Amino acid sequence: MKIVATDGYTLNPGDNPWDDVSAIGELVVFERTAPADVIERCRDSDIAIINKTPLDADTLSKLPRLKFITMAATGYDCVDIEAAGKRGIPVSNIPIYGTDTVAQYVFSAILHLAHNISIHAEAVEKGEWATSKDWCFWNRPLVELRGTTVGIVGFGRIGRRVGEIANAFGMRVLAHDPNPGEDPAYAEFQWCPLEALFEQADFITVHSPLTSDNLEFVNESLLSTMKPSAFFINAARGGLVNETDLAAALSNGQLAGAVVDVVSQEPIRPDNPLLGVRNLFITPHIAWATLAARKRLMAGIVENIKSFLSGNALHVVNQQFL
């Protein structure tokens, strides 16, 4: 049984060993794989471990030995799951490893936007406090979270955890999801149409998987309905946002600020329209990457492979195509 990990460095940059995976079969780990090298590296593999390496229909057709794909992630938009299914290849993801870590990131972004700690710390380093006429100063609005409203687009595991934290801060929670599910236990909660959510929320955070149906759904039309005092956060997928529209909205003062951990092309390109935009903070896709989360991810890979080999594959995202 040959197992190939095509882009393993971000999962294990040296602190998260592959030992439990290598105990299952012959494991080859590539730190990174360019699209042109995918076929050669995966040609003889029975199982592929994929994070962001693209596996389209044409590539899959040239991998006759491939029997199973496990994502090293929750998202699976880099794999043509329909084409895999038609070839009898189950694709499994790992849905719960990052719930707490990503929710923690989102709230670190909310708290950052509420107090602008980095901006004020930078101002102190520049001497602005030392030359201030008063014993304190601030150059951005300071926001108390209690009584404000958070709008959560995509109310799955991560969205619900964000809602729980928001409730603990005394925030009202609005949620939008195409498959709503049960109401959470706390009282200050309401399901909301997408347009109304963007109009009412003080903080908007997106937690939707990227599909062909929601590509760049956060666009000028929605952004223009936000309060000028509101903030936007994206720690899901960069393709959910029209980046030119977001840059324009921030530059024009249509919203107060934003934090994005993901962009449409990663690593970010030097010509990305979000670079250099005022009141926008970009982080390099780190919301998922705590060591605790990466250890859970590694354990999830092991569980997915063992379950597949036992004939009872878990977390299969393309069951409808098999």
C-alpha cells in the first residue's frame, strides 16, 4: 500500500511527525508539489493525502492506481470530487480538527478590530504618545462588543462555535446558512436572510465552503449595504470575496475595517488589490495552523485511511458520485 502526501510541509514543518501514517503503509511525503509534477509523483500511489494540490478530472484519469484521497483539510475545492467519484475514488475530508482554532482566530480578529491594538502600539513606538497633550489618546474608534451584532455566514461547526463565543461576550448573533439546522441554546440569536444580515451586523464573518454557486458572493452589492461602522472578516476561502470590490469598499469608507486570512490566489500575488488598503489586515492563512489543530489533523488522516482500508470510509464528501 503506497501512500503519497503531495504537500506535507504546512502540516508538519518539523513538529508534527508522520509516524502514525507511515505505520499504515509505504509513505512518501513531498513538502510541496507543483501542478506539473502531480501525475509523476502520484502515478504509483494507492492513497493520496492532499491539502491544496489540485486534482482535476484530467489528472485523475492518469492515476489508474489511485483508490482513495484524504484531504489534509476540511475544504476540498482543489479536488474534482465528481470526477473522482466516477472513477470509484472516495474523497474524505477532516471536518472537525480546526473548529476551536479557527473560531479563536476569528475572535482575535474581532477583538483586534474593536481595539486596534497593533495600530496604537505602533503609534506609541513612533512617539505619538510621548508628544500627546493628554495622558491617553486613540486614533481609531474603540468598540465595546457587548450589545453589538455579529453576522455569521455559514453556521456549521466553526460558525456555531463563533456564535457561542460571541454570546459569551454579550453580542447578538445573526446567522445565515442554506441548511439551517437547529437553533443554538442561547436566546440572542436569529436566522437571517443574507442581505438583511449584511445590513444589520456590526461584525460579519464568513464560514462557507467555496462552491461554484457562491464564488465572489461578497461583492459590491452586499458590501454597499453594510454600516460604515461595520467590520468584515474572512477566514474561510478567498474566492468567496470579490477582492476588487472589498478594496474599493474599504478605500471609500463603506465599511470601517476588515481582516482576511485567505485570498483568491495563495501565496498572495504582488498585484492583489487588497495589498496596501487602509484599515485592512491580511494574515497568511494561519487560522487553522496551531500545533494542537495540526495534531488533530494528522490523527484525522490516520483515521480516514484506516477507515477506508477497513471498508467503512468516513467523512466521504463525494458519496453521491460513487
